[in-house]
Amino acid sequence: MTTFDHGATGATGEDRLHFRRLLMIWVPLTIALLAIDIWVLGPILPPGNGSVEASGQRVDNIVLLAMATPVMTAVLVYFSYAIIVFRERDPAAALEGPAIRGHAGVQLWWLVITTGIVLAAAGYGTARLLADGSGGGQGPNPIAAPAQASSDRPLQVQVIAQQWHFTFRWPSYGGFETTDLKLPAHTLVEFHVTSLDVVHSFWAYQLGVKADANPGEDNVAYVTTNGPLRFNIRCAELCGVWHGYMYQPGQVLSQSQFASWIAQQRQQNAPSEKFLTPYAKTYFPAPGRRSG
Amino acid sequence: MSAVAVPVRAGSPPFWRHLLGFNMFTGIVLAVVGWVIGDNVVGPAIHAKSLAYYTTEAGQNDISVLLGYLFGVAGFLIGLGFANYPIKRMLGYPPTLAEHESEGEGLWRYFRLCTDHKVVGIQYLVGIGVFFFVGGLNAMFIRTELLQPNVHIWGANQYLTLVGMHGAMMMGMMTSGVLGPFANYLVPLMIGTRRMAYPRVEAFTFWLLMAAGVVLITTVFFGGFQTGWTGYATLGDQGQVGYDAYIGFFALVGTSMTLLGFNLMATIITMRAPGMTWSRLPMMVWGTLATSILMLLAAPMLVATLLMAALDRTAQTAFFIPGNGGSSYLYENLFWVFGHPEVYIVAIPGFMIVLELLPVFARKPLWGYRLAVAGFLGVALLSWFVWQHHLFVSGINADLRPFYMLSTELISLPTGFTFLCAMGTLWRGRIRLEVPMLFCLAWAFNFLFGGLSGVFNSDTPSDVTTHGSFFVMAHFHYTIMGGLVFTFFAAIYYWGPKMLGFKFNERLAKIHFWTLFISFNSTFGPLFALGFMGMPRRVVTYNPHWQFLNDWVSASAYCIGLSMLVFLANVIYSMVLKREPVEANPWNSKSIEWTYPTPVPVHDFDRFPVFDGDPYPYGVEPVAAPATAAVPAGGSS
């Protein structure tokens, strides 16, 4: 490099002029877009406020958007400015730009600023993840649970994914199985997600829960429900021909409605309960089952 | 590089004469013979004696099909003449590169084994181009199905097969989409050598890739595969015989990629001309080196994974069968240990083309050469430490998620170096908005959004919603299509005249660019919104509320298709109809490859080129600055 490492190093007056102009465009544009991020886009960002974890993800999305916006505007403003201002007006004139081959200060500041942004984003994401698990599947030994998980006994719900629907077992109520998912409001729920055949993913969009269902594995996800609402359950991992049809509705009920629903379900399922496989964390599928 | 072994025939022999001997035609004939032997003779014989524990239940015979592919590909390669040289050497003949020397100048060179790096480059360009259009056509079919929220054109199975073929074709083929054509053609010219380190291996990678593409297409005769391009085991284990085509395809692609990377790496390290020091390598060569390191190390992981999957289906092993002690996580991990370096194998060629072309069209030296190199190598290194971000909610290693979040976000630092070097190069340049430059600037726009949306996917809490949704789909189309495909076209328009010897029609090229740029953003922009609203990937049905956005996306996707037809029309018009001879150096480029005559002679050059300075000697040097001022330039990385 030293063979041709020469060139303008100190900023000239022209450099400073362009830089000042860029700043003057970038700062107001960024401030305006940040306001849009927070007050216009923020409230409609996914996955909404269906649960404590969902709200957490929404705040997280706002923070990430606010971090990405200055970067986005900086690059867009720069490229637009360069294309307009540095464009060759007379292509016939074989003119060339100054032979600038680098600038240590600019490179250093770029490195410092981008590293700062990245560390801030990773640090914030980690803090939010470890606070309550953010509704994501954490495997059999969760490391991040909502604070009340240790004091209250969470409502355990086992989600059994199979081609091509979800069923639910209720270990807190004797382990019987339902085809619908209804949850009580303002309750900490502990999902245990597993599969009987291939990899699925349990995605309750409005609750901000997603956990892969693996055959022979127990995948735990926590969610703290808010008030009553309807939510959609979808499979989010390609699981075969009818993957596109693997969705069903779910509902968060008030606590009293839930109590009567679960009692009614239990009574309804009582005759078939003795034929069920005993409740377990995982159920191994028939070896080598191939649907062909 | 020995002397000509066979005398050049005088006059033009009749057409049928070309079909005899070792060439593509013989290859196809022997491929069919090999398929018949494998599928109808050897396969059934083995299958009859195997335990066939899993296969009898479903009544399918994977052994025969996989052996059919194996024998068919072997027959194809033998028919092309790949066995001749090893056999001759075993019989005591001296080493030669007869395939390079003896074939004459005609078009027929392109239809047989040829070890001239320029021929292989153009073979790659055309061959990959064909499969690129097949993959694109699949995308059109997918979007046609998604015009309505319910199944209306394809059944669910055909739809998933289209999705899988589109993904596998694009990821498998376009991985070599820049290195295959452009690095094979240009790297030897750029570093001053007449050939690659292993010319026969170079040709082998191309023909293997073509065989792979055909293998993938044959899946439609065997019921297709439902797994998407990732081919997750457990679902794959269930798959019909069509999944064997997927295994065969990706295993062949992986082998081809490994050898391509290995060959390019050996060439760049050992065959640089005198004076071509590491600090004088063009960005194209640095990027190729970084990519080929990833190819060499990552692709074998894919091949091994697929071999294990094939063994599960044929030899009754249980690597991925949970009921028998295997694990679905094993497949996911092995696949993404390959899969994440893979996406940077696809991304770095885009970076390198942008940094290679910007100095030419900004008429300035590259800004921050060492920083750019650090960017490529940094991406290549970090890409090994991020793969579990594909598995954030899979339930694996919950305590490793903060690490993978950090490592994934760290990779935006070396990616940012590429942006900084591009921006520095434009600073006070004299920018010419020629067509290749337009595509490079579009890269900056597309990759910016691809990269920033990646931050949402890399952040675990946000990924809980975006994982497996159309948001991810939009994200990687912005990085791969917006990053690689746009620069792929930049490279075609920039080096095409050099390689193919004709000039593209500029008006059609500009129509191609603008339609592609607008319809690309109009297609994939709304997919971010659809993903945020909760639409999962790879579904054949969706919430009717999303129909308007989906129809919008489909209409825009058709515009991408039309834009590609404009490109095709440009190729036909400029290459076949008009055929305007190209000037020696239409871009007034000072890069090395443009100093060779057009078309480049078979032997590239008579004297080794001399390299003695900046690969991008543009710009007005400032008036002799004092020595002290010269220290910090060139990068601090």
C-alpha cells in the first residue's frame, strides 16, 4: 500500500462545504423521520399489545427502527447528494476526481460510531430478551422467564403440533386434551411445545409467541396475557403439503369464563381421557413413520 | 501448456461429425445409459436385498433413484471426456492440456469439455443464465398462485415444489453466479496468468453444476419435494422420491462449489504474476478470495449433511429420525453451519463488483483499499459465528442466543466498511451514470434496506415475530436479489462487451434497469409489511385481508419478469441481430483486464503483464504534498 499511499489527507474547503451541507440535510430529515417512527409507525408496529411480551416486542421494534433511521437517512442522503452534486455534467470531458485514497479520521469515526450502534442494539436486545424471554421458545431449560414465574405457578399448556393441526393438553387440569386453545386473561402461561411428526412452529401472532415444535423435544415459551382478545395460531415452519392450512383461532377469556370453559371441556372429554397416552413432556412418533 | 497434440482439421466438417467423440451430446447419451443402469439394474438389486425398513412402508425405492442420479451424472461426465485424462495418465501418456489447445476456434468449443478459462466463464454465464430463468419462472408461478387467498391454479403439493425449486435453483445456481462466469474469466487476466491452477477442475465444476440443475428439474417426475430449499429433515425423511432429486442436486452443487472455491483460492495464492502483490490485487480478486475461502470450507458441510439424509433414506441410518435416536436439530445445525456462510458467499461477490466498478465510473481511486479488504475478510470470518440466529425460537441453546444476537449484529461492521469505501470513492468524484454504475448504485439502495431489515431479524425479541414470516423473505430477497442479482447485471453490462465481443443496446439496457429497480422494490417492499402483519412464508393460502397487497406484489413480480424479458430481448438484439463490434475499452477503464485485446486471444497474452502500482490509477494527483502529510491515508483498519 505504501507504494501509492499518497493523496489529500487534510480536508480542503470544498470537503468542509459538502460535509456541512450533508449535515444540514441529514439532521432535520432524521428528526422528522424519528418522529414518524415513534408517533406514526410505533403504535401500529407488530405484534401489538395482546400480551406483556407482545408489547415488549413492539417497544423493541420501535427502538430498532429508531436506531436504523439515522443510518438509513445518512446513507440515502449521501448517495443522493453524491449522484446529484458529483455527477459528471459533460461526459465527453475526460475529467477525473481528486486521487483521494482514504482518510484515517473518517474511517476511525465510522468504526467508532457503527460499533457503538451495534453494541447498543445487541445490549438492548439482550436485556429485553433476558427480562421475560420475549415469548420465544427457549428449549426445555428456559433461562429467561417473567419475574412472577417463580412466585406464581404459571398455567401450563402443552401444545402438540402434528400434521396438520395443533392440539392442547392441560397438565394443570389432569392432562386432558382439547382441540381449541382458550386462555385466561392476565395470567402467566407456560407453553410446552412439542411435535408428533415433523418440525412445526407454534405462532400465536397477537400474543407474541413463537416456538418451534420438534419431535421428541420440549420447547418452553412464556407469555403473560392481557385482557380478553381473539388471536390467530399459525404454523410458521414448513411442515408438509397442508402447511398453508395449519391455522386455527384462539381466544383469551376473562378468568371466570375460562374457568367455566375448562370445566366444560374437561367434562366433555372425560369419556375419552382413559384412552389418552399419559401426559409427558414429549411423545416419540412411530419410528420411521413416512407418509410417502 | 504443451504443444498442439491433434492437427487442426482443414475445412468445416459436416454437422453430424461434431456429434461423435467426447462432447455434450455423448454426455447426454451416456447420462441416460447411466440412469438406466443405476435406476433399473443396480438399484433394484440392492433394494431387493436391503432391510427396506422404512421404504417398504411407503412403497418407494430411494436407492434406485439415488443410484440412477449417481450413475447418470458419472455417465454424463465420462461422455464429456473427463475420464480420458486420468486413464491416459494411468497408461503412461505424458501430462497435457489437450482439451485447452486442440479444439480450434469455433462455437463447438462451448459444447464440450474445454479447459480454457475464458470458455468456461462463458459456459457458466450461459448455463447459469438458463437456470436463473427457470428459477425466475418458478417465482412467477408462485406469485400467480398467491393472486388469490385460496388454492386456484396449483395444488398445495405443486405449489410447495415450485417454492422449493425456486429457492434451491436460485441459491444453488446463483451461488456460483458471479464467481463461475466472472471470476473464472477475469481473475486469471487480473492476476496475470494464462489459466487457473487446475483447469480440468475448473471445467468439472461447470459441468457438475449443469448436471445438478437437470437433476433438480427431474423432481417434477417424482412428485416434487415439499421442504423448500432448506430441506429440513423430519419433513425430508417423509418426502417422496422427489426429495432424492433435491439431495442429488444440492450434493452436486456443494461439490461443485467446494472445487470452484478451492481452485480459485489456489490460483489467487500461487499464480499471481510478478509485481502482483497482495496490496495491488483488484477488489474483484480480494472478494473472490474471501468468497472462495467460504465456499471451500462451508460447502462440504452441505454435502455431508445431504449424504446423511440420503443414508437415512436408503441405508436405514437414523441421523435425523428422532424416534430412533436422531435429532431434527442436528439437521438444522448442520444445514445452517453451511447455510449462513452461504448467504455471504452470495453477498461478497456483490460487494466486490460494486467496489471494482465504482472507481471506474467515479473516476477516482478506490477509497480505503485496506478497509475494503478488511471488510471482505471480516465478513468471511464472522459468517462462521452467526448460524444459530436461524434457530432463535427453535428451542436450542437458549443461553447462546445473546451471543448469536451480538455476532450477527457485529457482521454489519465489515459490511459497513464496503458502504464506507463506496461512499468515499464517490466523494468529489466525477460520476458517470452508465448502466453498470446504475446497477451498482441500486445495490447500495437495496442492500441498505436488506441490511437494516436484517437487524430486526438478528434481534431475538423482534425475531420472535418476524421469524418464518414474509418479513424474512423480503429481507433476504433485498440482500440476495437486490445485492447479488443487481451486481450480476452490472457485471454483465460492464464486462459483457469484453467477454462476448458485442455492445449492448444502451436504451434497452436503461429500460431494463429502471423497470427492474422499480418493480423489484415494488415487489419486495410490501412483503415487509405482509410479514409484519403475520403472513408466514411458504403458504399456499392466506388471510383474505391480505389479498390486495399480495396482488400488488404479484403484479410487480410480473413486471420483474417483463424486465428480464427486456434484458433477453437486448441480448438477442445486440448479440444476434445487430452485433455491433465493441470498442476496445468502452468505459475508458484503467483496470488490468481492459488492457488485453478484445476478444481476448486464446492464449490471453504473449508476455506476462507487469504490475507496478495502484489497481485503480484514476484521479488527479495532488501537487506534491509534504512527506509528513502522507502517513494516515489508505485506511487505519
